[in-house]
Amino acid sequence: MSYFYILLTIVFTVYGQLVLKWQVTAGGPLPDATSGKLAFLLRLLLNPWVISAFISAFLASIAWMAAMTKFEISHAYPFMSLNFVLVLLLSAVFFNETITLLKVAGLALIILGIIVGSQG
């Protein structure tokens, strides 16, 4: 059950990032005028999907607090790097973003870092 709290933290974090990207992209480009920027950001802040992303960030924080009662932070925190892996992979699926050889090499290094960093 202890690792479940880490998993929840990751799932809620990734969800929030993907939803924010989706909704910000759907909102169009940021206007040049200051008043237009404020209206744009206010529309985003009142968007139910964006609100769900903020709630997701809050739930991720609660799950992380639960994980901190079970693990040393030096053991648990490397798993947060899985956020990078999942966001990269899911951004390719949902947003047609390109996965390059350099990005794959970076993911491999992150995964290796997770393995090494979570030992002991």
C-alpha cells in the first residue's frame, strides 16, 4: 500500500499537466494586450477542466504527504521522475508531440536514475 501513495502522486500530477496543456492549447494564443491577457487567464482559471487540474495537484500533495509517512524522501523522490517519462509519452499520444532519439536517451537516463536513486 505504501507505494500506492507514490503512484497516486504520479497519476494526479501527470493528469494535471496533461489537462493544463490541453486546455491552454484549446484556449488559443496568449493575447498581446495586458487586458486581453488578464481575460484569457481568467477564462482559463474558471474552466472546469483547469479547476480539475488544480484539484488534482491538491490531491497529489495529499498523496505525497501520505507517502512521506511511509518512506524517506531520498527513497521516494526519485520516483517523481516518472512524471517526466509519462508526460513525454502521453504528450506524444494525445498532442502528437515528437519523441526524438535524444528524448529517448534522456528517458533512459531518467529511468536509470530512478533505479539507482531509489536503492538503499
